[in-house]
Amino acid sequence: MTATPEPQTSNGPGEKPVLKVRDLKVTFTRGGKRIRAAKGVSFDAKPGKMLAIIGESGSGKSVTVRALMGLLPPSAEVVGSADLEGQELVGLSDKKMRMIRGQEISMIFQDPGRSLNPTMSVGAQIVESVRTHRPVSRKKAAERAIELLKLVRLPAPEKRFHQFPHQLSGGMRQRVMIAIALASDPKVLIADEATTALDVTTQAQIMELLVDLRERLGTAVIMISHDLGLAASYADEVLVMYAGKVVEQAATSELFANVRMPYTRALLEAIPQITRPSHAPLTVISGHPPDPSQRIEGCPFKPRCIRSTDECATAPLLEEHEPGHWYACWHPVDGALAPIPEKSGAVPGEAAAVAADVEALPGERPPSVSVTSTRTPAIGKESTS
């Protein structure tokens, strides 16, 4: 068997990864079936850089990062390696994982309305997070909480400290979630569909905030998303997943300028274009991702790929075919379909939300790809949302 290749990123040679994930596999057992949700995922997360992991619902994005956090149910079997600056995360006991989770590696969840405790004030929840990982008094923790609310640009932080989640807008609640995640200055910050539940204006503000925090604090950010517009605008590197596998990986500028994997191209084709006639049907990817409980022979995208041939009955390996550009395909495509959006204060004018907003549970067949179009105006960095 061929060894899993080391992922190569386009970042500078002096940038040492803070998190190195190698050959990570996640398997669930349900109803006597083995459900393979992640199949040998490898990547690096580097300080001050943002890695975007994209793909349809059910592709294994959220399962992969939740495995790193120790947030999967007991039925999950996790093997492989996740090295966080010399500390192996895979196989850690719950007790040891609780010491690392929130302190060394934190996560911002998709829906702040469901993640925050409605019976506790915003300040009390941040104080609790601070004191969980730092031996400080309640007074010092409260001062730290105010600092964090200022850091995430929440207006009137002293006032918000005493308010409850229901008294805040969706954007404000997400800023509180980010403040909680930053309570102990984690080395790695995972944003798991962190902007999906927000309107596009607030979405852009939250992404600008994450970029600013990444640059100021040197935090490695892993963004999980189905929105290629966000990945193109804000990520330094993009990793595309399909059926639990990495199928393409490159620096953002390289990937969007020289798409190689037909699946990636199909996702890009689904992005609504301004030049498209107003009543023209949107492009969709026909069919469904494969059932993760069934063993796949050959390329997993073969049944949905218009370029498939008999050769695709043998699974292609993920290989570095071009410097810094990895993909797994016997019949790669050539070229890009859309210009790369500038990294300004705005999301691309036409952003795509590909597939469903919520990751399908292992064993469930996710819906076929659909696309919705949104428009986002340019926004300054200061905001009250």
C-alpha cells in the first residue's frame, strides 16, 4: 500500500505548523454498519494563516475537526495523528483533552443562539471560560472578559457584559462566541460554519474580524465552510474534501486560478455569476455523494463526473502534480472559471452557499447540491452588528 503523502503548503519554509494532521480516519458503527466519515485526511495549520476546508454536506469536514477536539460520540473510532506542537491529540483521555480544549485549540460553532447558555449573562459565560483555564480571581476574569469583548469589537462592552444572549443580535452573539473561544489565547481556532446562520453583511464583518485576529494574535485559523466565496476571499490555503477524502489542495490563488479536480470545478460552476441572465437556471451537481457505509471502488466522484472513464474504476492517489498543488484525478481539468476576489472588506459580490447549511450525520444521505445567491456590500472594519 502506498503511504499517505505529506501535504505540502505554499507558505514560506520558515513557517512551522502549529498543528500537523496526518492520515486521520474516523469511523462510526451504527446498526452493524461501518460508516467511514473521514478517510486519511492530512493537512497543516500554520500560525497567522487561514486554512479553508470546503465541500458538500457529508464530505467529512466537521467530523474531521471535531475529531481533533475530542467532540465525537463514543461510537466514533479515530485513528491517525494530530500533533499540536508535540502533543498528540488522537487517543487522549477525556480528562487530558479537557485541559487542551479551549486552552490550546478552540472552536467557534455554527449557531451562537444554540451554543450560548440563555440563563447566564454574556459576561458570566466568558468569565467561566477564563477561569476554567486560568487560576485567576473572579474580578481578574471579569476584567479579561471586558478586554475580550473589546478585542472582538463588540460595542459598549461594559454594558454587553451584563446582558443575556437573547438581548443581542446574531452578529453580536457570534462575537461573544469568538470571545469565549479566545479566552485562553489558543494556538488554533476552528470556525465550523461560523457565519452560516448570519446575514451576508454580518457574515463579512465576522470574517474580517477573524482575519484581523489571525494577523494580530498569530493564531492558526481553520475555516470549515461550503461557501467557496468566503474561501476565495479570506483563506490562504484551500483543502477540498469529497466523500471523506481530500481531493484537491493548494494555496488559494493557485487553486482558483488553476482548478484541476472536476469536483472542485463543479462547485465553482455552481457559483452564480453576475453576467448570467436573471432567469437562467442555476448550475447544480447531479446525483448524490456516496453512502459512507458502502465501500467505494475507484474514484468516489466517478458516478457524478462527466469526465469519468474506465480508468476511474481505480482510485487515483492524492499527489503533488504541480508545485504546491495536490489533487487526486486521472482526468484533471484545466483552468479557472472565475476571477479571484480581492481580500478587501467585502465578500465577493456573488457568493455561493453550496449544499445544505448543516453537515449531514454519518450514515444519512445528504441532499443533492443546490445553490443560493447573495449580494454583499463593502463594509468597514468597525461595526455595531
